[in-house]
Amino acid sequence: MGVISDLMKKKIVIFSILVSAIFNCIAQPNPGFELWHSEYSYQVPDDWQTLNFLTMFPPPNPLSASKATGIDKHSGNYALKIKTIFVSNNPAPNIISDTVGLAFTGKITLSPPAYKYGFPYTGRPEKLEFWAKYLPVGGDSAGARVVLLKWNGVTRDTIAFAEIPFGATISYTFFQFSLAYYSTAIPDSAAILFGSSKRQSQSRVGSTLFIDDVALTGWVGIDDRTKFSNKVKIFPNPARENVTIQTQIGDASIVKVSDVSGKQVGVYKIRNYSANINTGLFAEGVYFCEILDKKERIITKGKFNVVK
């Protein structure tokens, strides 16, 4: 009986260690926006950055992020409220839109103005989950994005990426979406972003987004990162004027292509197991492609580079 008891104790200890390791591996900072601190004359949630620093530039810009309480939180004491503002005398128009509302994990540098996305992270989560309610102005839409990255010695490789747009919801709604993996590598950092106006062409001052209880969940093994990935060829890669996506998947019907900001740049029909994409007018950079069946269900994903 004593031997069995000792074995059970050892198993419990080992299980506790494994649970602790997994939790530390996939946890993200301040997921419920319960922790806040002061920066200059405003407050920001710990481990997240907002555009409240714009209040320091004349003429004074309004706060774009604040604590949400009462009926505007989902759980705990606080949630994050993001509001689209118009940026007067924009100090960095090349990186900050004139009409914008944004919060992300990372930092902002003021000299020179730049976003520094991400936090240390070594997990391979399956999904990003969060609770949100959204009160748009006009036809505005909100958006969420997550990117897993790894430093290769020169630049950061994209390990996984996901993005979701969403419209009005007057009460808190649960959202979840799966990450698309492009590498078997373990990331070293992750960035999570929320915007109260996803598309600049539709941005409307006053659109308000409430976010709470953010979580990266699940685990994607190295062997199951992309179904059918060995049945898809993308060439040439990198591409200049054209790229061909060739698939051996009988159900494959169309290819949707998006840039790194999540903007869809084209939808292409697969004919005879192949789709040819003219990239001559594409800007230089990384592009993500989704291969869908006739019911527009995602079969698998990939990426390619465009160089000029």
C-alpha cells in the first residue's frame, strides 16, 4: 500500500510539473486586462500598448483606450475599451493611420516612432479566443490578429498567423479562430492585436470595441501543422511577376490570397489542379494563401514571397 502511495505521489508531482510547464509555455500577459499602470498622463493595461501616447502631441488627441467597467466588462473588474479617433497632426503618418483605434502586446518607441510588437512566447497554440462587444459607426468593422514569430539571426520568420474581422455585437460575444502554421519551428515571440476599425477605407470616428478574457488555447503538434501540406507546391518562391499554386487535392476549388496585414488581395479559381497568380502589381513582401473546397471550407494553407 505504501509503495502504491509513493508511486501515486510521484505521478502527481510529475503531472503538476508538466501542467506548470505547459501553462508557462502558452500563457499570455494580462489576458483579462485586470492590471493597469500610468504612463505620462494616461493609463494603459500592463503588457499591452495603445495609442494613448498621441495625447501628448499638439493639438491634444483624445484617449483611444481606457478601462471598461460595469456592464462593459465580461468578467473580473475591468475590460479594455478601444475607440477609433482621428489623429490630429499625425506624428508618424507612415505607420499610424489618421483614423484609428488599436491595442497590441508590445511597446511603442517615440524616437523614432515605431511599433514593437510581441512578447516572449514558445507555444504552438491552436486558437486565439476572446470575448468582445462592438459598437461601430456606419459600416465600420473591428478586427483581431495574432502572429507567432521566430528570429532567424537576420529577421523574424512568421511561424503562424491568423486574423478575424467582425461586425456589430451589442452584448459580449465569444470569438475563436484557428492559427495557420507555416513552419515546424517553435516561435520565440507572439503578437496579439485588436483594432476598433480594421479597414482604413471604412474607419469611422467613434467606433468602439470592448475586449476581455483573451486566451491562446490548444496545442498544434509539429506533424499536424497543415493538413495536405505535402500535396501543395508553390513556385517560383520568391516570385516576381507570377506564382503558380499546384495542388493534388481533388476537392480544391479556389485560392484566397492575403497580405501580412490581413487584407485580401485576390481570389483565384483552381483549374486542372493549378492556379496561376499574376503578382506583377503586388507590393514586395510575404503573402498568405488559403486553399478552399467548393463549400469554401479551408483545406490547407501556405505562403509565398514577392520580390521586386
